[in-house]
Amino acid sequence: MQETVYIDSIFLLNLVMDLYLLMLTAKMLGKTATYLRIFAGSITGAAGYCIVLCIPGIPYAVKVVLGMIPTGLLMIKIACCTKGIRELLRATGYLYLFSFFLGGFILFLKGKLPVFRKYESSILLLLFWGFAGYAICNRGIARYREKRKNCFCNVSLIGDTGPIEVRALIDTGNGLVEPVSRKPVAILDEEVWNHMKLWKRPEKYKMIPYHSIGTDRGLLEGYVIDSMEVKGETQNKQYENVVVAIFKGNVSGKGGYQMILPPGLSV
């Protein structure tokens, strides 16, 4: 028994699907990938799939491992210009996650829609439902990024030479409190704190116990500052006599923010 495979149809289908996948991956990464780079990455992916598919005498599973994974890495590198191995692997993970979703979405429709079962070999129908899956993912990413955006705010602190503006993460899981007053505690990078030495006075000093994953118990040095302004998108909020703990290092591994706020000190 023989089966005829039209390589041009396979190439076209993979080209368009790879366009969807790379656009979703770039959006998830927050990369400003140009359409030209995305198209070049999609051509690379479609051509790589067709080349691997045409190699005789190799089981399909082996073709996927030895062909599709390197092709996916190359697609991401071309389209998104990732920096470093970690970002490349993270982007490739997103690529295959979206690929899994689109494939599952199309299989679900095949089982539920009679018209799909009747014309299951139609390239145009597959591309149409692929676009529907892309639109759903695109909407989900937009909502996710909007939600993440609302988790951050700007904070104005009083420094040695005037106001200091920092980016803060509002951490709903941060239950750190000063043990005597039970006031919520904000956590600040040591580098920023070095520009606020005017608050390093004995009467302002606090010791704040904490525990976290990997550290059963510990102590953070902290100080009380007279005021702090938290700036939201629609309103600002002023807090008086705020307890701020000093973090020895960067609270954000990538430097995206310099402060962690508990819910009690948010807008």
C-alpha cells in the first residue's frame, strides 16, 4: 500500500502554521520581530520539515528528535534574535507549547465538526482553523500581558539628593511584616538603598524575620522612612512611616524592577 504525499501542499501548510507559531512566540517573549525575520524563520521551518520528511528508512519519532528540534531552534534564532542559550530554550519551549495547542485544537475540531471530517484533507480548511487557534492564543497572550502589566507600578522614595523613582512589583504572596508594629514591609534593592543613607539612623532601625524556599529562617535589616508615594495608572497613593527592608542584591534577577510591595502598600 502506497500513499501519495504532495510536498508543495505540506510546505505551504507548514509555512503558514510556522508563521502563526513564530508570531505568537515573539509576542509572548515581548520581542519586536520584523515580518521579514518571521517569514524567513517560517520558510526555514517548512523547508526543514519537508527535508526531514523525505529522508527514507528512519522512524518518524527519530525524525522529530533529530530534525524538528534543531529546526525549531534555528527558526527561533532567525525570527526572534534571542540572546543566550536560556532565552533560546525558553522561546523554543513557547514555540512547541503553541504548536501543541494548535494541533490539539485542530484535532478537537476534527472530532466535533462533521464538515471537518468530510474535508479533513483540505489545506484551506486546516489553515482557516489554524488561524482561529492563533487568534485564541493571541487574545490569551494579550490578556496575560495586561494582567502582568497591572502587577507593576512606579514608586517615589526620598533619597539623599531628592526623590528616587523605582519600579516595583506588587506581590500578592508577600506577607512580610515588621514583628512589633505588624506593619507590611516593602523590600528594596541594596543598590537603591545606598542612595537613601539619610534614613540609616538608630531610631529608624528594624530587624525583620523572614522565611522562604531554601531558607528556613533569616533576618533582614530595615528602616522606617517618613513617606513613600505609589503611582498607579489612574491614581497615586501616599504612605507614611513605611518599613523598608534591604535586600542584599537584586530583587529581580533581570533588573526589571527594584522593589517588592506587599498588597497593603499598593494602589
